[in-house]
Amino acid sequence: MTHYRIRIGGPVLMFAGLAVALLSWAVAASSAEIDSTIKSIVADEAPELISTFRQFHQNPELGFQEFETSATIAAHLRQLGYPVVTGVGGTGVVSVFENGPGPVVLFRSDMDALPIEEQVDISYASTKTVKNASGETVPVMHACGHDAHAAWLMGVASVMMTLKDSWSGTLVLIAQPAEEPMTGAKAMVNDGLEDIAPTPDYVIAGHQFPFWPVGAVAVAPGFRMAGSVQMDVLLKGKGGHGSTPHVAIDPVVMGSQAVMDYQTVVSRFVDQSKSAVLTVGAFNAGTANNIIPDTATLKLNLRWYDDPVLTGMMNGIRSVTDNIAHMWSVPTDDMPTYTVKSRVPPVFNDPALVQRATVSMKKVLGDQHVHVAGSPHMGSEDFHLLAGTAANARVLMVEVGSGPPDVLARIKAGNFPAYPHNPLFYMEPETVLYGTQALSAVLLELLGGDV
């Protein structure tokens, strides 16, 4: 690994005016030299970073099962000289690097994959199957880009350690488990993250976006990613023989009605000027063709930005489901139950932080590759929960382009790429390199200035 060191020096000048002029030149030179050095470090490590990305992609792990991924990251951090704590929140990795006075900047990457069978024709495609939390054997795929996120965490760590003489403050690096179920950040906080790491002034993360071309990034102030609730609805019926449904209470029929009636919740319980999404991601019921089961479970996902919208959706779901149960004469003691498994608030990008990040990323990537992000997304994230009780922590999510170079032209022509959580999802491997450059530039900016 090549190590770089930045040195700016010069004689002590007697005239204040000349001193100020030369100091301004030195700061500009230092900044330009650091930006150039970021590129040099990433170029030097490019083969290793892309190889690691492919390794992660070919060996995906579900949430709270990221044992190999977290071990690889922890070993890399230790080799660079970072102190490392493992097993936080299950499989999370935390490193706190104190490097003089200054702000505390927390940078997070997630590691988990999804229970999807990959259909992308690449040499490093995943063919893995694992047992999920319920003991079922499922295929696994990195269909959301967390393989790139984990790899660029290692790249950022290399840049920050190499340039440690150029910044001051405390850098907290986190490899987070279980972002997909929206429970990993909370698990790390509940497992004592605040006892391991100091209270952050800034909480930073990046996420690949396939509708931006590789080499580009995008940011915008304000709300960027929606809040999320994961909820299970349990319908209780009365089991029986498939030939005599009239003496049973069929939860499959009740569940089918509920799935269809839920489609009216957003249109009839929510202010139509507000963004909202209600998705039924799974319908679990029954074991055989000729058996009416006792129960059925619907797995729901809700997305929103305004709390009244969430309240409207929750009220609508209960109203629809309870009334279906009443219609089928379900006893009072067997009415539907509602289990909220996770709740995460929306992501809000701090406006002043967006301005600083934009300037720093333009210096490294070039003005033409740093875009103003469009409308807020209905996708969700939980990294901002890592701030714990730090209510004043400033948050930033950077969108890192992962699509082909001509993706914007393709989209304009109506040819959209496969989005995340799709078996055909693909990202350009070089995404790791540009993500490392852009995110390193943001961290260096924050650790070189005042809070």
C-alpha cells in the first residue's frame, strides 16, 4: 500500500499583507494537493477495492448474519492502524480514531444483502443460499448495493489514515448490520454504541443510485428518504377441510380481501397532497392444498414523510382488517393483531452540510459530476439513528451513481435500469472508487473546519 504525506511550508514573512496573501495561496495549494492525493490513493488501491466488492457480491449475507463481511472489514481497519470493536449490535464493527481536537464525524456503511435469487449474468454472481431467521432456506443477493458500501468503507478508511496529518478531530467508522429490515442501527445503539463512540456532530452515509451514472454523485437539502414502518398483521381464522369451507373461517380469503382493500387506504385515509406508500411484501398462510389454515400473516411496509400520513395509514389498515374479521364472524378474542417490527423516521439532509459537501465533492469529481438531487425518494434508511440521543447531530446522505455512463440518456428514452431489490439489479464496479473519492472528500472537509 502506498502512503502519501502532505507538507506545505515556507519562510516566516515580516509583512502582514504579504503573509496573508501567501497563506491564502498555501491553503489553496494544500486543498488542491489533498484532492489530487485522494485520487492517487484510490487509483493505487482500485484493484483491491474492486476485488473486495466482487468478493462481497459473490458472498452475500443476510441481516445479522454478516460474519464474513464484518470480519473482512475489521481486519482491514486493524491493518491500517484503527482501533476496532466488533460484535456491536450482533455483527456491527465500530472504530473510533481520535486525531486531535475537532468535530466528531460518524461515517456509516451497511453490509447486509437480500433474500433474492440473482439473475444477472456476471462472473461474480451470487449462487448462495442460507437459512433466514425463520429457518427457511433462501437465496441471497446483494440487490441494493451494500456490497459497494462495505467496500468503499474500507477505501475511505485507507484515505483518511493516509491523510491523517491533514485533518483533526474524531472519526467514527461503522459497518452496520441489518439495514434492510431497518433494525441494525437501533440494535447497535441498544448494544451500547454510545458507550463506545463519542456523541457525533455529523452523521454521514452514502448510497448507490442506479439512475445516476457511475462517476457522478447527487445531494440536496431537506427530506431525502422516507420514514419506514415494517408491520405484520396476523389474521386468525378457524381451520378445516378444503371440502367444507362453510364450517371453517378461512384466513386466506380474509387476507386476500385485506390485500385488495389496503389499496384504498392511501387514496381514502391519506391527504392526497402527501407522499405515502403501502406495500404488502409477503402473504404467509397454509401448508397443503386441501387444508384451510388457522392463520394467515400479511407483512406490510409503510413509507411516509409526515406523521399524520403514517397515522392515517395505520388507522386505515386497522379499520379495513378489523371489519373484514367482523364480516367473517371472527370471535372477539381472535381479532387481528398488529406487530410493528421497526419504525424509522425520514432522512433530512442538513442544508449547510449539503453546501459544504457539494463544494468538497466538486473539487474531487469535477463540477459536471456533482448534481442537485431531484425529488425525495420513498426508499428509507436507518443510519441516522446511529446518532442516538444526539438530537443536534447534522445528517447527510449522498447519492452515489452506479448506473452505466449513458444511463441518463437511457432514462430519457424510457429505458429504466433495474432498481434495487430486483433480481436483475446490477451496478458498475467502479462505483466503489468514485464513492470512496466523494465520501472521503466530505469527511476531510468536515474534519478540517469548525462544527
